[in-house]
Amino acid sequence: MPDFYELDRITEKAVKLHVAHAESRAYLQAIRLVVEAREATAPEVEAPAVGLAQAVSISRRR
């Protein structure tokens, strides 16, 4: 029987893949929490285009 069909090896690889997937999901969740925390504490910064559009709008009103 070829190595490819060895049930123990396939099972071991599946377990390792499952663990790696769970770890990657945990890392992504941790990154999301850090990003959300930074966004919550950082002052809002407008995109340059938004600021320019507001400046043009204000200057046109004058």
C-alpha cells in the first residue's frame, strides 16, 4: 500500500491542519481586537480628500 493511503499519517496531518487553523483564527481575532482598541482610542483623522472637499465647500459659501 502506498504511503499516501496510510490512515495514521493522514489523521496526523489532519490534526495538525486543524490546530494550525485554530491558531490562525486566534491570531486574527487578537489582531482585530488591537485594531479596534486603537481605533477607539485614537482621535478620528479624516482622509485628505474629505478634508479638501470640506474646505472647498466652505470657501464656496463665502
